[in-house]
Amino acid sequence: MNRSAPKRRLSAAAILCLTALLAPGAAGAAPLLLVDAETGAVLYEQDASQSWHPASLTKLMTAHLALRAVAAGRASFSTPVVMTAHAAAQPPSKLGLPVGDTLTLGDALRVMLVRSTNDVAVAIAETLGGGSEAVFVQAMNAEAVRLNMDATYFVNANGLHDERQVTTARDMALLGMAIRKAHPRHLDLFATPSVTVSGRKMKNTNPLMGKYPGIDGMKTGYVCASGFNLVATAHRGGRELMAVVLGAPSGKARGENAAALLESGFSGASRASGDLKALFRPFPVRAMDLRKFACGKSLG
């Protein structure tokens, strides 16, 4: 499997939505969050405790637990990940390997994080869960509790929609920070622009990858119920910032919103206003459901 290096940058014009996005009273109820990824200082937030469906941001926790297993010696990057019938049956996005084919854990993680492959995520979960995705999901929820992700609950390893699977922008930022702290030698997994498997080149779904100056991770997510989600990290001038965008109306919009948040932090337009761990306000437990708007489907 080959991976390529970033080549392009986002033009300055693409971040001119900064003023409109962050203006007082700006329209839109979708959660937004900008934090210092090293200290947890909150630089900007909008409804960061609103319950939301994570979609494929779920795969950040799947990757985190896989890397913890490697660090603990329970697995290695050469551990074979077998494509089971259950994994192969997952709907797209998927790699599409036949049942019985294998990837190394290292390659599986990279493919999952670059192209958000649902079949590979489940195969990883089954490999590390003793053959059971459900056992792995139990570990995901235990880790969420350990990280004080107070409003997060996982039902599967890939983020395919389930009404019970919920998170918040705050909780996703806590997870992103935990990944950065626990796995500093493996952050390249979250920043690979593309991978090539069996001659098939797949580009990263992160719209900022290779375009926004200093971008270095992390993951996109989308199902009809969630809209377009993104956790993005970038460094500049000795600072590392993290933007969380949930429920954007398009893939382009989530990239522009994340870029605007990051730019506001690096430019000094957004300043620290609190601590991420303390940023918890009770919202209705039921997550927003955007299916009617994102896919034109009934909410029933």
C-alpha cells in the first residue's frame, strides 16, 4: 500500500467566510468548536454540548482503541485483520475486500482513516474484540467514560446511523486531544492525503488535507441524520488548534467552516474563554436528525 504527500494549499479566498461564520448572532444551530489542542482552552464554541450523531467520527475511537492495543502489546501493526462476512456486509463507504481476505492492522487503520471504509472498521473491531464487534464497542464506551466524554454513546465501530449513537462537539474534541496525547508517534495515520490498495488510489475525505496551511488531521463523518461532520487539527507558529464542525450542509461547507474556525484562532480573532472539560451544559438527550434536510427523507 502506497501513500502520497500533500501538494496543494487552500487559497486565502476560501477562508473569507470567517467574519460571517463567527459574527455575533450568526445564523445556524449546528455545533461549532475551536480549542487549543494542547491545553484544552476553548477559543470559540456554539452549541458544543448539543447531542449529535457522530457518523464516521466514530472511527476516531476505533482507531484510538486499536493504537492502545498496539501500545499495550496486545496487537501490532502487522496483526492480520480478516474481512469477515459481517464486516464485508457493511454498506459503503467500503474497501470491498472479499470475505477471508486480510490486511495488516497498520494498513487497515490507514485505509479506514483516509477513506472512511465501514467494512474495514468492523473488521478491525472484530479482530481486536476477539471476533465480536459488540465486545469492541463495549470497550469504546468504557473508554468514552474514562475520557469524560459525558454525552457520548457508541453502538457500532464505523458510525453507520443508529438513533442511540450520539456525541457532542465537546466530546469529539476530548477524544481528538486524547489521541494526540496518547499516540504522538502515529498521528500521521490521521493525516495521510491518499492511499493506494491493489492499484486503487483513494483520496482522504478531509477537504482541508493538503490545502489548508498547517493541516495535520483528523477525520470526517457523514450520514443523512448528522449532516457533514469534521474534526480538523492544524499547527502554525508553535500552536496546535482543533476545530470541530457538526451538521454542516455540505462537504464543502464543513471544510470552509473548519478553516474559518482555525484561521480565527491563528489570527487572534478568537481568544480563550474557558476550559474544554468544564464546557458541559445539559441539552436534550435526543440528537438532532437532519435526514429531512440532508437527504430529503422523512423523519419518521
